[in-house]
Amino acid sequence: MIWRNGQQSTAVEAGARGLATPVIALEHIHKVYATGSTPVHALRDVSLTVERGEFVAIMGASGSGKSTLMNILGCLDRPTRGRYLLDGIDASRLNRDERADIRNRKIGFVFQGFNLLPRTSALENVELPLLYTHLPARERELRSRRALALVGLAKRESSHPNQLSGGQQQRVAIARSLVNDPALLLADEPTGNLDTRTSIEIMSIFQSLNRERGITIVLVTHEADIANYAGRIIVVRDGRILRDYAVERRRDAAYELANLPPPDEEDAA
Ligand code: ADP
Ligand code: MG
């Protein structure tokens, strides 16, 4: 595994210069889909850096290239041109197996549709990413329990997805994304299927993971309301970065929740 050495030497070099390795460094990324009769240039010369501990929202209209960008960031796909350093590792040169390996070790994914296994308990869903590791069963279970507790679901370990609300299912998915202790959490429209209150609850979990545990988050949304919980917003249009700016009046989900009227008894966790 060549990139292990690559990672170490990059970290050592960065340490010697007194710099932290960015979690994400995209350098002149292009993506061209050549599947149809005419090639689609989905990303055009995208360069950006995300430092450890940032919370970034990527915004843009449908077709602007958000998913293409997320697929590259998540090592699900490779850029046509340009370089992608993930936590100091050149992910743009890895083959399919190597990308699967780096995904398991470095990235947690949260999707709009939760993507939990049905007929499988919350705890087992959270444990899934650990099945690819060599951790002993007891350690896997311990870590999964901790991750579920972190999202406030310690008491729902044995519940199956169909016994949980949408918000609870998404919290299980967040716990699953954290269980490998990833360098980067990627969320694609994580509140797209949720009502307003539940969306704020999910954003409060992301904000506390980011603030209290220093987890780096990149979240895709087409809703400005949701993007304003992040510290930085990147707007894409036609495959290019149109704007990249710090959020001035950042929303605070925990504060907002404390000031909402109480939820109906039956909706409570
Ligand atoms: P968004 O997520 O912002 O809606 P996408 O990244 O999905 O945008 O798409 C960007 C452009 O690339 C669109 O024109 C889309 O039609 C095209 N595209 C996306 N995926 C593929 C693919 N697998 N093959 C061909 N074209 C694609
Ligand atoms: Mg998309």
C-alpha cells in the first residue's frame, strides 16, 4: 500500500514546514463524461482547499456539478484531469480497489435517503463499515455503541429502520458515517427528505460534531437555509466555482431548537 508511505512523508514534510495537511486539496480538476454522443464537461478547472475542522456547504442548481464533485471528493469517481489530495494522499491516481480502501479508512458518507439496511438493527447498521477492518468483534461493537450514543440513540440499538422516524434513521446513518473515525464527512442533501424541525435537529448534530469533535464536514444542499449552518459556502455553476465565502451570520441549530415550541409527544425520540 504505497499511499501509506506517501501519507507519512507528506505529513512529515508538512510538519517540518509547520503546516497542517489540508483534508481536501483539489488542483485544476476537470471531469468530462464521455458516455453519450456528445461529451459533457461537468467540472471545469475546479481548485479548492478545505482545512481540517472546516464545515463547508456546496450549493448550486440542478446540473451544476455538485454530485460530480462529491463523487470525486468521496473517491467514488476519478477526475479526467487535475489532482486530488485527500488528507495528503493523491487520490486521483488510485485504482478502483485502492479507492475503496481509502474510502473505508478516510471518509464517512451520509445520503438523502439514509441508505440503511432494512431488517437489520441500528447497531448492526452502524457496525457495517467496521466489517472491512480487522478489529475484533468486541471492539467493533463498542465503537458502534459509542457512535450511536454520540447521535443520541443509545436506547435504540436494537430498533430496525422501520421502527425509527426519518430523523432517527438519519442519525443512525450519521453514526455509521463516524464509526471509522473518518478524516472527512461527506453529506449529500442530508435533510432533503426531512421536515423543518427534523432538519434543524440533524444540522445541530453536524454542528456539534464539527465544533466539539473537530470533524471536517462537506455538505451538498440546494437550500440556502441549510447552507447557512455551515461556516463556508461554495457556489457552483456550470461546473465552475462561482463564489466561495465565509458565512457571516451563521445559524446555530442548537439555539434554534431550544427556542422552538416543543414537538408532539409521539414525535419525541
Ligand atoms: P448536480 O448534482 O449539481 O445536479 P451533476 O454533477 O449530477 O449535477 O451533473 C453535472 C452535469 O454532468 C450535468 O449536465 C449532468 O447531466 C452530467 N452528468 C452527471 N453524471 C453523468 C454521467 N454519469 N454521464 C454523463 N453525464 C453526466
Ligand atoms: Mg446531484
